[in-house]
Amino acid sequence: MKMTISLFLILFTAFSANSQGYKVGDNAEDFKLLNVDGKYVQMADYEDAKGFIVIFTCNHCPYSVAYEDRINLLDRRFSQEGYPVIAVNPNDSLIQPQDSYSKMIVRAREKSFSFPYLLDASQEVFKTYGATRTPHVYILNKENKELVVRYIGAIDNNYEDGGAATEKYVESAIENLKMGELPEPDFTKAIGCTIKVKKS
Amino acid sequence: MKIGFLSVVLLFVATFALSVSAQIKVVNFKNFKPLLEKNNDTTYVINFWATWCAPCVKELPDFESINQQFKDKKFKMLLVSLDFRKSFETRLIPFVEQNKLKAEVLLLHEPDGNSWIDLVDTNWSGAIPATLIYNKDFRVFHEGGYTYQELNSIITNNLKP
């Protein structure tokens, strides 16, 4: 029995490594990653959450930096409503030293991040999710104990000026989910920094 | 005398800065789009980059070499910067000057990426660097970096006589 499970896991892992990551409607896997406070965080710890705003982001990327204040606001608003932000830095710090764990701690303190800022040290989480750039958002909704991907994409449609954004994709998506509706649009694109992958 | 000299220097610097900024156009997507759809014998290399994007900056010297190598052929290179509009004067122009870029540089200012990324190529997620190489009979889009050898072979194999 154990053998079968391991075999299944191996097959599943191999399959997910080859796939292009999650699409809207897929069930997302939980992860357990190191936070800037030295503790490990997993989504299973949030028993009361209705879902999550998972954001792949980092220190160095100007697009990520431009969105830091907006990410703080999203968390302050939506964590009270059951949809906390969980930020994940997917970058290899050997390639981009500004994205090291110690610099993440500094940034989280400087910007008073109200949300966990986790390091994807093995770079497996971003690959499983299929993130390609920073920032890259995945909204997960708890449905029958599964975490279902309900939105993938940008935070809003103006990286330079949140006040000038005419579409606030993440806000609208959460409002939809709260009312039991599916987000529309559920997939958007934005310019971002490539994820810095460890050289093998 | 000192002031006179300083004025000359300032004038010189100002003229130089103006001449560089005059070469770099700021375009929106509507004005940029025709450059993705030329239907002629020229092979276009359109590289999306930004001064803050380390992998983009790293491959620029290879793009510059390629541009020098093919500039007398039916060939046109565009380095399309996605820098923020507010860093046009403070980052982009100084970068182009310092690195003596010869290929044509544009600043594409269109912050709503979702409205235009698919119109460049539906396979593009929006990460940079990304490069489109095309002529009327050929089109290849690549998200990620290119080596000199890769660029050279794609262009050599598709260049029109």
C-alpha cells in the first residue's frame, strides 16, 4: 500500500513538473515555507480562512516594489474578510542577492508587511503553481476542503499608479467570491520580472 | 571666464542629452502595434527589456553585436524598453548613453499590460526579457534570454536576400 502511494506521488510529481502549472479551476496544493519571522507557515494553519491571496513577489523587482503598498492594503482589507495575503519570494538569491532571506526580513520590517513573506527556497512551489513573473497572483478559494484556484494574474491594470487603475482585478475577484460568484476576468497578464531560477 | 566656460560645458551637455532623448521615442501600444505587423522583406528583431531587468541588460551586448553585423542587410532591430515613464530621463536616457546603444530604442508606455501582451504573442506571460523575430514569411516569439549564437542562426536562416 505504502509503495503504491509513493509510486503515485512520484508519478504525480513528475506530471506536475511537466505541466504548465495551475489553471483556473485546479485544486492547489498547500505548502510549508519559512516566514521572515523564522517560523514556518502553511495554509492549513488558517482554519478560519475562506481562501488566500497568494502573491509571488520579491524585493528587487521594480514592479513588485511598485505594488508593495497595494499588497499591504489588500491584506489589511481582506484578511478580516477571510482572504489573507500570503507572499512568496521564488527567486534564487545566488542570482539576485537582493532577494536573500536576510534582505526579505529587512524589507518586511521597513514596509511593515502585515502578511507572511515566505521564501520558496527549493523553488518547487512557484513551479507547481506555474508562476512566471513577479508579482504574480493566485487567488485560492476554499471549496469542500479543497483550495481551488479562482483567479490568476495581475493585481490591477496600472503598475505605475494604483489610483489610476481602472480595473482592480484582485479586489473584484474577492468581492465576487464572497458573493459566491466566479471572478470575471479570472486570468490576466502583466509585465513583470522573470523568476530567477537556480542554475543546475 | 569661468562662467563662460561653464556655460559652454552646460550647453554642450544639454545639447547632447537632448539629442539622445530625441532619438528615444515614447510610444503607446496603439502607435507601437504597426511595428509588429510589417509585411515586407525586412527581418525585424523586437526585444522587450528594461534597465532594471538584469537578464535583459546582460543580453544587450549580444543584441548590439547582431545589430552591427546585420545593419546593412534587410534588417531592423528595436529595443523596446518597458521602464517606468517617470524614469525615462533619470534612468533610460543615461543608460542608453553610457552603454552607447546603437540599435533604436523606444519606450513603450502602456501600464495596462493585460490589454496588449496577448497582441504581441499569446504565449507571452509578460515576463522580460522577451523577443519577437519576424518577417513576412516567418515569426518566432521567445520569452526568456537569447544567446548570440541563437540570434545569429535564427536571423541568418530567415534573412531575405
